[in-house]
Amino acid sequence: MSGGRLTRIVAVTTGVLAIHATVAVAARPQFVSISARPAVLQAGGGAFVVSARVRNARVCRIDAQALAPRRLVNCSSGHITFRGHVPANTITVPEIRSLSVEAYGGSHTGRSRTVQIEILPREQPTRSRGGIDPPSPVSGIDACAPGPECDLDAASQSFQNWGNVAPEPLGDCTFAAAANWEQIVLHLQPNPALIGYEYAKAGGDGQGLSQSSLWSYWRDDGIAGVRLTGLHSYTTTAADVQNGVRDFGAMFVELSFGQNWGFGPYTMPASLHDVVVDGFTPEGPLVVSWGETLQMSWEQWRAEAVGMWGIEAS
């Protein structure tokens, strides 16, 4: 009888030890989040803040590469805040600085993902074949009074061409459209050199970039410091154009051209092209592309528009 009881006690004790062993194995440091703000700095450099949340850690080591010496900090509270300063960018392309954090908890370690800070180059004039490109106003607009079929609120803006020059629909039209969208909706002015650099980083070349690659990069890495947070597909009917512009401020659109098709005042080769629609008139939508706002007819639009999205980003 006593032997049976002893056996059960040992079994229970062994079970407790097994549970404790399992807990010890699971107590590896884990990073919940890490971010650097701002993610993009102007050419003159400036201050930044890295914030991280970590579990099961006692001490953390911040690895900011050349920005600061490695240092150990107490992170048992689960929160880390590190402030630093980035020097000015002295080269002609965006400069990338990387940071990460390593956490220690007992005999275990864990490492955060790497975060990056981009330092823009000093802005230079954007050039095309004809020299410096001046901002271009609306081309051939169908003037109208504001109403259900007329929205000209954004039509007076001027835009960069972001290296995408009419009538060449290939190249970085995807990122140029994203930059135009950010200017219209978020009131930002992305740096043209940064747009070109990030376009190449996303895998773009002279033959363009797929729509899915644009969405993935915009969501995961951000374009000019802005990340895609919501993507809503719409039909390309006139009603959805009008409602979408009023709901989102501007719509992101993919056009498909046949050989020698018209687009605004241009004659196009067979190709795909991304644009932004930021208004409309009884004649048709107002389309931003190549540093211009172009008046399309609804007939052109119905033949050429193959995809339209409402964008959320921050």
C-alpha cells in the first residue's frame, strides 16, 4: 500500500518537474515589435527614436552600427526606447542606416528584425530630354461647375514626373503613380531620387513592375516613408470613379492600351500604365501622369481602364 502511494508521489513530482522544464524552454526572449521613427530623414540628417517591445528578456543590446556604440540596457520591463542622431547624407543617392536589438534572458537570446532609416540626398532638378521639367497644369480640361458630374478640387495642383516622361508608359509608372497619390491625398512631396531608388530596390527596371510587386513593396517596405495599409478594389464604372474620388480623394488605376490608342492628347504603344484619378468632368476622368493632369474622355476610359483601387496608407 505504501509502495503504491510512493509510486504516485514520484509520478506527480516527475510531472511537476516536466512542467517546469517546459516553461524554462519556452522562456526565450521574443520581440513583439520594433520600429524606427521617422523612417525617412531629409538630407541634413536629424534625430530618430527606436522603440521595441520584448518578452522574457532581462538585458538588451542595441546595435545601431555606425550611428552609436553598442550598449546594454535593462529591458526587463518589456519596453525599450533608444534615441539617436543621423548625420547628413553626403552622397548623391539615399543612404540606408540599419538598427537591431539583441535580447538576453537567462541562457537564451533573441534578436529583433532589422529596421532601416533612409536619409535622402540633397534634392536636384528633375530632368527629361528637354532639360528641367517645369510643373505642368491641367491639359485640355473640360471646365465645369462643381456638381454630381464635376469635381475639380485637385485639378490645379502641379506634379513632378518622377522620371516618367510622356508618352513612355514603361519604367517607373507604378512608383510615380504612388508618389502622385501621396502628394494628392497625404499632401506629401516625395523626393524624386528616393522614388527612383526605391523603384529599383523593389525590382523595377525599364520594363516596369508588376501590380502585385508594387502592392507588396508599398505594404512591407513603404514608399517614401508611407506604408500601404488598405487596398479596396472597385469596378471602373463612371459611378465608381465619382464615388471613389469623393471617398478616397484619389483612385489608383491601371490602364491597358492597344497599339496607337489615344490617352488624353497622346497616342500610345500597346502597354500597361498606372495613373491616379483625382477628379472628373462630364467629359471624363482627370488623370495624373507624367507630371500632368490629363482630361480623358469616358469613351477612352471605358476602353482602357482595367483596374481601380481605393488606397489607405500612412
